[in-house]
Amino acid sequence: MSTDGPCQRKLYNYFRSSASYRVRIALAHKGLSYDYVPVNIMPKVSEQKDAAYKALNPQMRIPFYRDHAVSISQSPAILEYLEECFPDPPLLPGDHAGRALVRQMAALVGCDIHPLNNLSVLTYLKRDLGADDAAVDAWYSHWITQGFQALETLAAASDMRGTFLYGDSPTLADVYLVPQMWNARRFNVSLEAFPLLTAIDAAACALPAFADAAPEVQPDTPEEMRA
């Protein structure tokens, strides 16, 4: 990561955004330097709606990645781009079946859990539907628990499970898992029913690439939240 000089790559992101967290992990895993451009997406600030940012990214979402060749929104597209341009060290297995399984596990988090629990949904529940904090927490816990139950079962049945969700090197599946585990702990979701996911998360977080991407150590992390 770079924060104090021009770099070919820029990542517009927010320290606590799980989609941003995924991309930070991938960049670190592949040893790619980049300029960290913080975008505060909290409702009272909403820097993603500023005219200058909207001109860069009409979707007004994060993460947003730029380099000399492309400007990309949506973390799945960014991650696939990085994997295709910088295949070593890989985040996908070499065989078709392995790639499909890893993508399935990643999508379980990215499609079945995250969209239901992202900031815009939680804000809508409170602001427009009148949900209180307890109701929002119950909503969050329901969807993350349901998704983790499926992923724990899938991992338990997989012959390819090793230290990580697939084998003994991290893959895209772990890149998706770790930020969602961080979110679960943030919202006090019980993880006792998910021993495999908990062990895999711990193994991944011990790796430098995952540790360097953690929300607690980013340039825009508030002092009171720093590790």
C-alpha cells in the first residue's frame, strides 16, 4: 500500500467496507503497491456521493480500482481482473473443477450474505422501515448465520479442504470469507456453530497479506479502532 506518493494503481475504498477489504487482501497477496484513497461512506458523510467521485464512478460505490488501463467498480470484477493480470501467486486453482468450487464458495458469501447485510440495506431498514437496532441486529444475524451454515457444510464435505477453504494456500474463497467473519464479530454474531470457518479464518488472518488488509490498520481507521 502507498499513501504518500503517485502510484500506477489507486484503490478508492473505506477501511470497514468488506468489499474493499477483499480487494486489499488480493492486492497484498499479489504484492501489488497502490495508492489508498479513502472514501467515507457513512450516511452522515457519504463522500461517495460527492460530484468529483461521481464523475469517476457513476455507481457511487466502493471499492473502485484504477490503473493505467482500466477503471473498475464492483469487487468481483476487480478481483477477477487482478487474477488475470497478475496470476502469481494465484487465488484460483489450476483446474476447472477447483476454480468452480472456489467461485461457488466465494459467491455464497458475496451473493447470498453480503448484499442482504450491506450498509445501504441496513440504513434503509432503519431510516425507511423504522427498524430499531435490535431488529437490524436480528436481520444481520439471520442472514449471516444462514449463509455460514451452508458454507460450513460445504467445507466439511469438501475433499479439497486443507488449511484453507480449498487446499493449503489461500484462494478467492478465503478472500471473501475473512471480511465476512470480521463483520460477524463486529455485529456479535455467534460463531460457535462454525468451527471450520473459524479455524480457516484464523489461519488466513495470520498471513501478512490478510493482516495488512485488516480494517484495524488502514490509513482511515479511527484511532480508537486501531489494533
